Amino acid sequence: MPGQTRSLASAEPFRKGAAGLLAILLCLGGCVHQETVQVRHLTTERYLPSRYVEVYRKTPETPFEKIAVLEASGQPETPRSQLLGSIVEKARELGAQAVIVEDKSQPIGNPLVMNPTGGMYTVNPGMQMIPRYRATAIRFTTESSSPQG
């Protein structure tokens, strides 16, 4: 029995170390999916946070002013909706009324593979993408504030 006590006692530091390592790995694993939105301000004006932010894929026809450029990227398995949500939230904090989003995602590796049956190149079906978005945060301008000629 004393030998068993000794083996349990010697296993105790290992358990503590393993538990600590597990806690660190869980913390780091949780950080992997957090996106950082980089902000480049285009104006010295600061605005109160907005309630809603519209998302545009192309430039709207309504007159607007650019207030910031936002960029976010993630790991290959990061959902694109998660990145867009991070951009929209940051734009809301900056007081933007809308964002104009550009998809700047990049493939990992070669997007083309040789098709052995035909000798032609085809798109790699298992290709992963690194999701990356760039957005311009904007505020709409009123007609009365534009110069009249």
C-alpha cells in the first residue's frame, strides 16, 4: 500500500500540470476564432454609435462620406458571416450608417489541379480559402449640406 500512495503522490504534479496545460490550450483555442477588425480612420470627425448598419456590395447611389476603412480576416474555417458581423459591429461603434464590403478572400495553395483523365487543369474541389474582407464605413450626407450651384 505505501507504494500505491507514493505513485498517487508522484502523479499529483502531473495532473496539476496537465490541467494547467489544458486550461491554457482552451484559452488559446478560444482566441483563434476571434477576429480583429483593423480600422483606418479617414476623417478626424467622431460620431456616436449608430443603431443599424446597412451592408452594400457595390457603391450606393445616395451621396455619402467615407469615415473609415475596416479590414478583417480569419482562419480558413472561420464562417464569413462571422467576419462580416465583426465588421458591421465595428462600423456601428464608429457611427457608420452603412458599409461597402469587398471580398478579398485568398485561396490556400494552388487553386488549379491537373485532371489526369483529360490532361487539363481543373479547379481544386477541396481548396480552402482564407476569408478576408475590406469594407468602407460610410455616413450618408443630406442634400442640404451639398453645395448648390
